Amino acid sequence: MMIHEITAQVGAHKKRKRVGRGESSGHGKTSTRGTKGGGARAGGGPRFGTEGGQLPLFRRLPKRGFNNNYFAQRFSIVNVSDLEEHFEAGARVDAASLISKGLIRDERYPVKILGDGALSKKLTVVAGKFTKQAADKISKAGGSVTALELDRNKGKVNPKNGRFKSAKPAKAAKK
């Protein structure tokens, strides 16, 4: 065997580090954790985002502006071509039937029908929203379109100032 034949394999199969296997393992009695402190304990260590005394990034960045995360309306998307492919003529298309056909995952988000593709079957479609093209294609094929009411903040917003009403019950009037 020559040296140039073995150099390619040297270090290719490094043995994994087996900690917590005693002093003769080569990683010592404390398994490379040191003696005391949070790092030596189970579940210890710094919190996420800790930068060791430096002000963490999430505190250095300014918090300002509007975040649409709380108010954004998300939809389960279905195209007209999917309806053509998966449903027979005269069928009722709603969230339950779309779940059973595997076109949407669950009823967590309302369904939005998009107008991509062609439709030749007469379908009764009940969904949260429709694009203009999708509604036109469904009605031209002889089907009907029913849009559900989606205002999830209805009754929660004060019409005078546009702010959310408090979730606390009103205090009883004193006698």
C-alpha cells in the first residue's frame, strides 16, 4: 500500500462524538460541558436571541409602522380548471366537497375560486370569494355562484371610531 492510495480516505469516516460515556471516552467526566453554570445543566444555555451582553438585534431594530399579519385575509385557492377536472356536471361545490376531493386541506381558510382554465360543466359553487373571471366562467357554463359573508370582524369594531371593542363584559350599573 502506498501513501497516495490512502490519503483520499483519511478523515472520510470520522467517529462521532459520544458524550456522557465516562472518563475513558476522551470527553471527560463532565462531557465537555464544564463544571458549573447554566451550560452544564440540562436544558441550560442562553435564551434565543441572547448576544452575550450586547443589545440583541430584536431590541436594536425600531418597532414602527403597520403590520398586516393580524388583519390579512388568507384563502384556500382553487382554480376553475380544478373544478372541471374533479366534479361531474350538476354537482354542488363547497368546502366539504373540495376537502373530500383533496383540492384544499381543511376549512381553516375560506375558499377563493380563481378563473384559470376553462369550464364546460354546470356547477353550483359556494365559496368565500370569486374572481370576476371565475364567476363569469361558472355562470356562462350554466352554473350558479354563491359568495359567503367573510367579514370576520363584524360586530367587533366600534363604528364610531373604527377601533376594536373590548372583549370585557360591560360593568353592571350601580343602584
